[in-house]
Amino acid sequence: MVISKTTGLELKWENGTAKSLVTDRGEVTADAFVLAEGVNSLLSMKSGIKRILPLILRYRP
């Protein structure tokens, strides 16, 4: 599912996994989320993802 023209406000976590996303249009649950925030990555910064993302991108098993 793709939801456009919607502002993500907060990721809700359970055991280290994002389980739902609170938006300006309600709450969405899913198995995975793709955050396409662009330059203003406010949700990524608020949830702590922005801080760890460079580490994840460098990880090569």
C-alpha cells in the first residue's frame, strides 16, 4: 500500500521493530515501512533512525 500526501508523525515500536505509523490521517500498521522523507527527515531523526542509518548502510554480511 502506498499512502501519498500524508505526514508521518511518529513510529510506534515493539521489541525494536516498527509496528505502526501515526499519521495526520490516522494510524497505519504494516510488516515494513518505507520512509521517503527527502531532505527534511524529521520522522527519522525523531525515531532515532537517522542516527543509525549510516551504520546500517555500511553493513555488508
